[in-house]
Amino acid sequence: QSLQEFGKLIASIEDERDKMEGKKKFDKQTRAFCQSLEKFLNLKTKATDNVLQEADAALQMERKHFQQASMEYVLMLQEVQERKKFEFIEILLGFMYAWLTFYHQGHEVAQEFKPYMTELQVKLQKTRDNYETTRTEAETLMNKMLEKPNIEPTTNKNYTRQGYLFLMEKSRCFVFICYDLDYKDMRFFY
């Protein structure tokens, strides 16, 4: 297929070259006809019949060549104009088919993934619900802690606090310090 596209490109370049040569031929014939016409008009009225006949014959021949080149150039321009019309429509139609194919394939892929997307949507909703539940529980616990801030671990033996006090980073090693209130013990984890 790429070879076909390359062939089309080469053919279009050759067409452009032919058009340029047609334009050059037309310009050359126009110059030649205008020069012949000027020579004919500059002839003196006292010129001999032979000179006038030769000039007239040369002018007629140049006019014939000029008309031939003019008609060929007009025909080439007309072909270019007509070719532009259908080439534009072909390009537009190809674009529309590619566009429709793209969206059709996208629709088919969407249909294939619809069950996975539905499952993901259900999981997302469950995660959102869990977030709301966890948030509500955390707020409730925070409010309880704020209402009774003076609970001492020594008065209530079932009450323990533990957790990470801070995280310290050194190069690629992490150091965790954990303080356990029950045993009044501090542990380091590397």
C-alpha cells in the first residue's frame, strides 16, 4: 500500500511537471506570435508583394501555433479545475470514512469494556461509601477524644496508645520510632 501511495506521489509530481511545461510552451508561443505580429505591423507599405506574402504566411503560421498552444493550455487548466473537484471530494470522503471507522471501533471497544467499567464503577461506589463511613467514625472518635481529653493511661489499664511518633528519612533508610505506653518502651525500626 505504501508503494501505491509513493506511485501516486510520483504521478502527481509528473502531472505538475507536465503543467509547467504546458505553461512554458504557451508563454513561448505567445512571445513568438507577438514578435511576429510586431514584425508584420512594422513592415513598410512600400514592401514588395513577396515580402508581404512571406510575412503574412509567417504570421498565419505563428497564429496557428499560438491558437494550438492556447487551446492546449486552456484544456489543461480545465482538466486541473475538474480534477480539483473530484480529488477534494475523494479526500473528504476518505476522511469521513476514516472518522466513522475510528468511532465505530471506539464504540466496539467501549462495548467490550462495558462490564469492566460497570464493575469498576461499583467498586468505586463501595470505596466512596467506605470513605464516608470511615470519615464518620473518625469524626465521632475525634469528638469523643475532645470531650474527654484528660484520660490517663495509668487510671485505665485497658486504655493504650500506640503509633508512630515520626518518620525520619536518611538517604534510602527509613527510621520508625514506636512508643508503647503499656510497657513504656520505645522501639526503633530501620
